[in-house]
Amino acid sequence: MARQITNFQEWLNIDQVAEYLGVSKRSVINAIDLCKSQLANKELKLKKFGSKTLVSKTSIDNALEIITNKKKAPQNMGGIV
């Protein structure tokens, strides 16, 4: 179980994001990989803290959709999902 998320917490680790969204840790890692490769989830804000990747809770809340599967990523880089 991930560490509890507080109301004032802005950055979440992968376990916390998975719990926050109600998806698997693997799905979160896939979404982050798509963001890093700029194939999808461009609205997610990421940062490194040591060896951990953190995701902005605000960017999660503001995202219309978070894609976790490369097959569902838009084919053309300017496309709207």
C-alpha cells in the first residue's frame, strides 16, 4: 500500500499515482513512458527525485485522458485523443 496522499501534496510517486487513479502500477509506468517519449500524456508534469519519478497531482487532475497503452496513442503527433 502506498503512503497516504495528503490534500497539500503536489507530487506523487508511482505507487501513489496508481492508487489515486485506481489502476495498476504497470499502467502508470506505461503512461509515464508514453509521456517521456512524447507519444501521449504530454500534459503530465514529471520530475525526478533521486531515482524516483514523481508526477504532479495537478497535472493528473487537469488531464482529460491518460493513455496507458501505446496502441491507443494518437498516430499523428498533433492529434486529439
